[in-house]
Amino acid sequence: MKTKPIIAGNWKMHKTLTDGISFVGKIRNRILDKEKVKVIFCPPFNLLFSIVDALDGTSFGVGAQNAHHESQGAFTGEISVEMLKSMGVQYVIIGHSERRHIFGETDGWINQKIHAVFNGELIPIFCIGETLEDRQMNRTNEIIHHQIKLGLEGVETIDSERLIIAYEPVWAIGTGETASNDQVEEAHGYVKTILDDMFGHSSGEIPILYGGSVNENNAAELIQTEGVDGFLIGGASLKEDSFCSIIAQVTNYNKG
Ligand code: PGA
């Protein structure tokens, strides 16, 4: 692993304000080896400000789950990168499969959002991944290639130094089914090839996270898979014991 491992918890539409603050408070007290892992909490929009406040002075990161590409305007229900930044948010998940498939986000929108996040000097966690149908039709590489090329179109090499990728096969998200080590290694290797082609040398520093039913029972094996630099975790990031166990296992592996 070339970088400090990153563990990002995507809470999706879970936890009230009280639950969220109490949760990060407990995790904050339980994680001792903070230098060896970067932990990022991605709560719903309405909790962001309070979670940033609760983690003030710590090395924990806070990310949003989405952002609009315009800085302001008549976009009911949307939040801009500028607004996120003003709350102390540092990361933004862009192109999550639920945004793509439930809310119809296109590669074009995702590309605009990626640019907006870079322009706002925040860090995008850019999600890609194939559906079960894509995989069964042997189109995994084609889909990944397409999503990366379109999503990162026009991104400068200098910006790519602040990029985080999350490979999340759609069929593994929230299903309890994890991709096999070989599947993860192959996909991460392919992502790396595309990034090398787009950004040359500096692509070696772009962390590639795995996501899709990561839990305390498969984390140790997955983190040791070639090309995996950390995790984007949904369900297991909501449970204190599971999340702490995953972090401990990743920390243990990263002895450096
Ligand atoms: P999961 O979700 O860990 O519950 O599969 C991952 C994600 O959606 O990022």
C-alpha cells in the first residue's frame, strides 16, 4: 500500500443529529492509532456542521455525500461545494451508485461536480463500478473505463493529486456479497492503468478504495489485496463495534 489507508464511512440517509454526534464521540475515543489510518465520516447534509464541530481539533475527516456543481442558484433541495466548504467539510462523495441509479445522475453531471469540488479545493471521493448485468456480460472493464474517462474529463494532473477513487461493484453494495480478492485486484489494477494513462507518474499516488459489503469479517483479507488503499463503507460504518473493528484491522495491517 503506497498511501496511508483511508476508511470512509458513508452513512447514507441514516442517523439523527443526536445519534450522529454521540456516535462520532464514541469512535473518537476508541481509535488510538490515528496516525496510521485516515478515517472520514460522511453523514447526511443536515449533520455536517455539528459533526465537523464535534471532531474539531482531531485528525478525523468529514465528507458530504453529494454536491451541486453550481455555487448558488435556484436549485431546490441542493447544496453547493462552497456551502460545504464554509461548514468545514473536506471531502465530497461524487457519483455514488445510488446517485447514478436511483437519482439518474449522468457521467456528464458527475464530471461537472468533480470540477466543482476541485475548484472549491475540496477532495472528491469519486465512485465507479459495474452492475451485475455488466459483469455477467463481461463489460466490467469497459464500464469502468467509460466512467473514469467521462467523470474525469478535463481534470488536470495537478488536481488528480487530490483525487480519491472508490471502486464499488454495484452488485456488492448493501447485498452482503463481496467481490472476490481476484475480482478486486483485477479491477483496481485496471483502474490504475487508466489513471496512469490519463495522469502519468502522479497517478501512483491516487488512493483507490474498495467498497461493497465491507465488514469486520472480510476487512483484513480485503485490505491485503493488491491495489486496495482503503475502504468506502456503508452498513458497517453505522455500527460502532463493526466500524472500530475494521479500522483496527486496517491499522494492524499498516504497520509502517
Ligand atoms: P455497503 O455500502 O458497505 O453497505 O455495501 C457501500 C457504499 O454504498 O458505499
